[in-house]
Amino acid sequence: MRLSRYFLPVLKETPKEAEIVSHRLMLRAGMIKQEASGLYAWLPLGYKVLRKVQAIIEQEQDRAGAHEMLMPTLQPADLWRESGRYDDYGKEMLRVEDRHGRDLLYGPTNEEMITSVFRANVKSYKDLPLNLYHIQWKFRDEIRPRFGTMRSREFLMKDAYSFDLDKENSIKAYNRMFVAYLRTYKRMGLTAIPMQAETGPIGGDLSHEFIVLADTGESGVFCDSALLDKPIPSIDVDYDGDLSPIVDEWTSLYAATEDMIEMDKFEADVPEERRIAARGIEVGQVFYFGEKYSEPMGAKVTNADGEEVAVHMGSYGIGLTRLLPAIIEASHDDDGIIWPVSVAPFELGLINLKAGDETCVETCQKLYGELKSAGIDVLYDDRDMGAGGKFATADLIGLPFQMIVGPRGLKNGEVEIKDRKTGERSTVSIEAAAEHIRAIIEPLRLDTI
RNA sequence: CGGAGUAUAGCUCAGCCUGGUAGAGCACUGGUUUUGGGUACCAGGGGUCGCAAGUUCGAAUCUUGCUACUCCGACCA
């Protein structure tokens, strides 16, 4: 992409409404624009990152055996009357009426609707296990939206729902999502710790929240520091096999949110030097809730004995629009964002330091073509402006690498490569530049960890 | 919903106390500058001062009401 033709409205100054660093940087980097309290427009750069995050989630969900579909944002109230949640959910749920006076709601979650999909189509235990998910906009009329897209009213969420014959199999489904989540966050460069959590309005008796430690997090959390260094299950993990050893290993170390903390147990289980009491950002939550919806809504299958039984369900959510600020909170410096390659809006910034200089322009054009051919997602800063502004833009929007082309280096037939994260610079010949950067970036894409 | 605050140009803000023709920097447009960390200079465009009512000869400024937004708290991906 040529920057001169791209829509990238970066801000030199910080808009005053933004308090925390991720919100400030998302506004300054031209990723989002607020349209009302808790409602954001996603500008091209922000949307590009959102799509990359989405692709990783989809890939890991699919690997874990879940099937992607799409349900509407608006839902009929009758479905929610069946589960009893139409009256229980409270003011957080946005209710609307259509022209015929029918009650609808903008979905805050989809347990009811997925159950309706399931019961209309699945009748036999032979069709289980089943896990269906979608990535769709949700609306929760939060009392106080804040921190940009960290807590917005409209937000994009991946929500998966598992259906199994009994509790034992449902726990297996839970474990598959648990493992998939560990991998998903890791691929985005996040260290997310599963913690015992309250089940809230979703219901159920087993739940973990996945928490990224950050000072700006909204939840107080307590955990064993050994969890921070725990290796993540590899791409070879067998989702058809027994995953309980992995889950047991993770859950054997103490970790709980402030709602669930038992101080005695925390202090008994965790040696003092490993106790972490910190703030954290909740980037996902998994629930097992058994027959809570299947029973009242009649989601039943015939088992091997010919009996009709309610299926056991679980649900598994990841807030995509919250993941972006979470990644930024975990990875930034004074100059701006530092994206991991896996979710970076562009992998490389090609910077022409001297617009108008014939040699520089020609060299950049040539490199730009070569880089694209090498499969690098490159943003070419061809704007007619000074070098300082280009450096500042590249640092701010956080591209992992910069290829700097200026008259000084060209004299020796060289260009400079800067690593955004470490600040390290190296020089490479013009001829070898494209291949050189490809060799650096490719292993960092983390398709397979 | 309780508490605190803000609203003046695209952004950051001054002006308000003490009423008298609406300002600065950045951004934008045209030029000069050809620049290795937001270069310098010249010229220019852009605002019914959140909305409404009131006081006044006269309101961005004083009064009242409303709205929007932000922050702190209780709730949540």
C-alpha cells in the first residue's frame, strides 16, 4: 500500500477524552473514531488489525473442531422469554420494537439463538459432539463505557457453543476450547492466564476467565507467577485425544479473580515469592453450564438407549475489539504501538526519506515491487514530507520493521532496516534487501507455535 | 445510577473572573525551502463559541434549563 493513497489520519496530539495508553494510541494512530459513547467507527488501519486478529481466532477455533457460522444481531424476544432471560437480563440489553410491534433485542450474547438452531436440526446423540461459533457484533448497554474499545457498548465477539450428550463429554469440549484459547492468545503475543471465575448471568458451575496482566486492567487478580512461564500447547496438540492433563496442569496452579479469591487458599498454595496480586484485562471466558438452556428450551437428543435427554452445553467467548487495546497495553513505548508481526496492520514500513530525489524514488519503487512479490505486507511511505514525520508515523502505528531508504545509504548501495521493538538498525545491500527482510519476517508470523 | 468535571476551528487549548467587531499552535490550501527524528519562512481558507431561554443598548463571557462527552465508584467480552 502506498501511504499517499491510504486513509491514515494520524494525530500529532492526544485527544483529551483518552485516558489510558491503548485508547490514546488507537486514536492517534488513526485506528478508530468515536461516534458516541461506547460506539466506534473502525478506520482502515484499525480494521486491518481487527481482521488479522479474527483470522487467528478462526484458525484456532477450526483446529479445535468448532464450525463457523453467523447469526443475526437482532433476535426475537420470544426466544429469550423461553429461557427466562428476557426479564432477567436488565437494562444492559437493548430492546427494540419493529413496525408490527414485535419485541426484538440487539443480542448481547447468543445462547438462546444457538439453542434454537441446534434443537431444530439435531435429534441424535450420533451427531454429537458439536461446537458452533460465530463472530458477530454484540451490544450491551453498559452503565459506563470507557477506555475506548476496551469497554465499548457495541463490540465484536467470538462466541462458541458446545453440545454434548453428558457432562463428561461436555468437559472434554470445554478442555478443547481451553487449549485453543491458550494458543490463540499466544499467537497474538499475549500471555493470558486462565483464572477461576464467576459465571454471572450466563450461569453454570465451571468457568475460567483468561486474563492479561496490565496495570490498566479492570479486574483485580491473584495468581502464581509460575503460570507466566508455562509453555503453550504446540500446533501438534491432539484435539481428539485426552486434553485433561494439559488443563489440569494449568489449573493446578492457583489463579483467581477478585470475585472468586480465597485468600487462605492462595496463601497456602502459592509460595510468597510467587504470589502475584495485580490488575488484569479479561480477554475471554469459557463456561460449562450443563442443561441450563437445553432443558427449558427443549434442546434434546435421543441417546443410545432410545431416551430423550437434554444436551450439556458450554459457551466460549473472546472479545475481539477488546483484544486490540489489550495487545497495545502489553506492547508499546513512548513513541507508539509495537505490533507483533502476527497482527500488525502491515509487516514493514518502506520509508523514502527524500521525496523528490530521483534515485531514492526509483530505488523505493523497485524495492516496493520486490517486497510485494516476496509476500511482504508493506506500507510504502511515499508522502512528500520530511524524514522526521515519516519516522514518527511509522513508530506510532507500530509496524514491526522499517526499511529506510535515503541518499546517505544509497551512496554505498545500502538501505537500513530498523526493528521497531528493539530499536536495532542494520544495513543491507539494495539487491539483498527484500530477501533479507522476508527471511526475518516469515518465522515471526507464528502460523505455527 | 451516585459523585466530580468539560463543551470555543479537524486536533490541543487561550479568551470568560472584570460583557464591547472571536484568538494561538498544530493540521489544511498556494508558494519558497529539499530536509536522516514531526525543517523554516511568506500568503490564504476555515468557527451561528454544544442547544434553548433569560438579563442587557450589547453575551463566548452573567443567570436558568437541557443535551452530549470524560473521569471516579457499583456491573461486564
